[in-house]
Amino acid sequence: MTPISKPSAPSGSNSKTTTMLSPQTTKQPPQRHGQPPHQQKLPLFWLMVLGLIVAIGPLSIDMYLPALPSMAKDFGVSTATISYSVPAYFAGLVVGQLIYGPLSDRIGRLKPLHFGMSLYVLASILCATTSNEYVLFAGRTLQALGACVGAVVTRAAIRDTLPPKQMAKAFSIIMLVMGLAPILAPSLGALFLKFFDWHVIFWFLASFGILSLILTKFFFKETLTEQNRSTRHFNTVFSQYFDLLKDPTFGYPAIGAGLLMGAMFVYISAAPQLLMDGYGLSESQFSLIFGMNAAGFIALSQVNQFLTNRFRLISLLRFGAMLQTVAAIGLLVLGLVYGLDAQLPLVLVCIFFCIAALGLTQPNASAIALTFQRHRAGMASALQGSLMFFVGIFGGVLLNLLPVNLVLQLGITMSILMCMGTFLVFKVDRNLNLDNME
């Protein structure tokens, strides 16, 4: 990794870029005068509130999973049929983010956030009260359409407010809250099922949505000033998204990070069958390993806060991408040579570094990708989030198409995604220095 040197502008910068990066008139929270932007104190409470809002997403995905068998029994269908509610939720996430992005650039961050959270609460109540599986599927899609506004708006609000180095630190803090949610959600759902039926899980999610609305009302102020709002017509949305992908300052880090994030989605898809069916682990052992990987992700994302004071964001991003790639190739070699006879500790070490290194790649890639998108931060945030789920769908399909042993399946899929992601990450200008960018 390359230590920070004297600030320099990105290669190929021009007057247009300079204008795009000019400071906003007002920001939330206010900056401290007399300090360089990257040394200003982070608004920790505000970031924790944003983290709680974003946590609705992973809570809604993971908390009801232990209830699928009992839900199937109540609806009189198979567990596989009820499981269709999971892709129904993911479909809502992809579509919803692409809608909220340009909308928040045009009317501000606050109104879409209020609408999305309200929709989420109503959809959760619908899921809690329905007795028809198709209504449940529709309710789950509506839940996702409401919940995804949190991810879009919080990333955009951080871009509105903070300079790049502070953005990377802020995303690390957000990931602390987001990382805890999938660790705690399945256990919390299982705990509810010991005393109540599955309906209570959705009532809890509705209550969490109401809490988010209250936090938004009192602690989230508009971050996008009137003069910085988009005036482009909505019929140009698709062309604007295409323009974003063609922009190398966004496309390389955003698509690269999406491919690297594929490690998480592929792991979630493959882990139950690999570890419980393939290696015979119990549910409690599986939960422990799942938690350890998530803890590694959280730990490195927090270490990243301190590393950004010493190293450039691009250096940290490249190092994390290489770490993920080496671990994925190690898993590939184990699958090729030993298959399911591979030593479980070695398999787990490779998986651990594939997941934990996301703590270095994701916050830094997000900061780099959003730095040059001041006037379309909402769209950039939305496209970045949707890319991750597109990669997750692609990785899941690829995983199931491979007629090989379970270790090799995971090794091949992860290696393809990690190598592609690392290639794009290394296409980002190595001289990019964002220290004094606003």
C-alpha cells in the first residue's frame, strides 16, 4: 500500500471537474474551520442514525428466515414455495434503488426517505396479516421498495456532507451497524419463534420502521441544497445511468466493488449446503462460523478508519481486492485438488478472508466512486447498490450451473468474481489523491 504523499489532482482533471467539485453552500453537519477536510471530526451520532436506517435491509432479509418452515405450514404450501419471497424481496431492492436515486437528486433526500419508510411500515403490516402466499410475495416486494430508500439516501447524504477520506470512514461506521444486523437477525427471529408465531417477526419489522421514521423526523435534516438539485427530466434517467457507467471515475470502482461484494452473496447462497450438508456441521456450529466471518468484515471495516489516515484510498482498495482474490484462488485450488476432502479449517480460512476483506474494499470503493458525482450522488448511490444485487443474482446462477463438488463450486464462482473485480479496481487511476477534495 502506498502511504499518503503530497496532494495531487487526478490525472486528466480539467476545469469541468473542478467546477463539479466546488464546495456546497451549506452542509450537514457543519465543518470545523481551520482544519483540512479529511481531518475534521466525524458526526458519529448522525452516522449511527443512518446506520440504523440502513439496517432495515439486512434485518428484513435475515430475520424471518428461521420462520420459513412454519410459514409454509400455515399457508399450506412447501417451504420451497415460501422461499420465493426472498427473490421477491431482492427484485424490489434492485428496482426501488434505481427509482429513488434520480428522485432524491431532483427533490432532495428527505421526502423520498419519509415515503420509503412509510411504505415499508405498511408493507410489513400487510405481511403480518396476510394468509395468502401471493399476497406475502407482493408484500415482500413492497417491503423492499420501501427499505431500499435507506441505503440510497444515506450514501448520497454522506456524499453531500463529507469529503472523500471522511466518506470512507463514515462508510466504515455504517458497515459496523450493517454487519451486526445479519449476525443478530436470524438469532432474534429464532428467539421470537420460541414464544410467538411468525407474524410477530413482521410486526417487529413494522415497529422498527416506525422507529426509523421517528429518527428521520428528529435527526435527519435535508443535505441536498436547492442549487445542487438536478433539473434533468425523468425521461433521461436511463441515459444518465448509462453515462454514469461510462464515467471511469465511477464505473471502475463501483462495478469493481460490486463484483467483489459478490463474495458475500455467493457465500450466503452456498454456505448452508457446503458446511451443513457437505461437512456435517450443526446449526449452532454453522451460526458460529457465519458470525465469525461477519465479525471479520466488521473488524476490518473499523480498522479501515485508521488506515485511511496513513494510506491512500486507492491503495487500501487495491490491497483489499488482492486479499480477496488470493483467498478465492486458494479455495479454488483446494476444490480442484481435494474436493470435499479438503481440510475444513483451510476452507474456512479462505472464506474468512474473502468476506473480511470486504471491510477494506467496500468503504473505500464507495468513497472513490461517489467523489466526482456531487450533482448526481443519488443516482450514483442507487446504481452502486443495484450493481451489487445484479452481481449477487449472477453469482447465484453461476454457482448452481457448475456440476462439480461444493468446494470447487464456491472456489470457481468466487475466483471469477474476485478476478474481474480486482481487474477493474486496478483500472482506477493509481495517482488518484482525494485528500483535499470536497
